Amino acid sequence: MLQSVGLRNKPYSFSTHLLPIATGIYSTTTVHLNFDISQVEVDKAIKQKYSSAPFVRIRKTPPEIKWVLGTNFCDIHASVGPSRIILTSTIDNLIKGAAGQAVQNMNRLYGFDQTTGLIPSNNSIPQFFEENAKTGL
């Protein structure tokens, strides 16, 4: 991806943020350029790279940790400034960073759709709670 927009071997900084939260990781990556690049070029490259990644969501605004809690998603946002690209991303480190990633890898290893067991249907979560409320779980 970096080569397609002329970013090979450019200096960058990667920072995770220390926040008073129980779960979630928020990171900022800044790629320093010696030329300007347009937001359209960066958006196109990111969409092309992640178009077949079911757990990557490209956001129009910087992501919030609450949007990924309890999911296997990684939310990414890119913004362009003078001679730099700033990427922000967030994951739930207990799901995407551990258990959910293990399930996704197992699915791929055994030839299952990588989303199996990781993206609930719209009504499966409320149904789970309704059924378990009857049994006292």
C-alpha cells in the first residue's frame, strides 16, 4: 500500500495512548513526507488495501473506542496535513487483540468464513439475553 502512493521508507511515529479504561487500544501513527499528498489519494489507497478485510472499518472521523468494544473490528481514520498523514485506529484488545483474533485465525486455518462466530446477527444478542433471562443466567 505504501509504495502505491510513494511512501516507501518514509519516517513515521507510532504512539499508543495511555487512557484510564479497562479495555481498548487507541493509536496514532504519523507518516512524515517530503511532499504533499491529497486526502483523496490516501482515502483511495486505504479503501483499496482494506476492501476485502471484513473487520476493518474506515471512518470519516477519528474513531472512538466505544465503537469497537466487544467486537473484532478495527476502526481506522486517516487525515492529511502539510507533508504528513495522520492515521488513528482503535481496537478492543480483549476481542480483536486476543480471543477474537484467535477465532478469526482458526476460521481461516480450517477454511471457514473468517467472520464465523464473530459478527452476530442483528437480533442474536437481544435473543440471547431474553432466553437467558428466563433461566436466570
